[in-house]
Amino acid sequence: MNKYLTLFIFLLFISACIEQKLITESVPPAVRSAFAARYPSVTDPQWSKEKEHGKLEYEAEWKSDGKEFEASFDSEGNFIEASQEKGK
């Protein structure tokens, strides 16, 4: 019985860490507004959400000039971080 409980807890933990793809309409308005203000030329990012360090984050991903970009925001629209990678 104990090993089943351990397995259940492990699977629950893993599922909480998995990134979930979102449609734009399901991203909180505060997050969308903050993104649009910070990146006005990006019109159609791909959105996802995941828990990082116990907190929910919304991440926008987009490509521009052969590079891949990501920007993360919390649920209230506060900017967390951004990254850039060279495209493939």
C-alpha cells in the first residue's frame, strides 16, 4: 500500500511541474496587457503556464529574426524574466 501512495504522490508532483499549453483567451488579462506593453511588436505568442518554485507563471514564446524568445510573468502581470536563443 505504501508504494502505491509513494507512486501517486510522485505522479502528482510530476504533473504539477509539466508545462500546460494555453490559448490566448485563457491567459489572465493582466498578463496579456503586461506582455503587450513590454513587447508591442509581438502579435501572436504561444502561451503556456507552469509552476516554478511553487508559484504559477505564464510564459510567452515567439520567434523573430531567426531567434527564439521567451518571457515569463506572474498571475498579476508582473514581469519575471526573459530569454533569447538562436534559432535552428
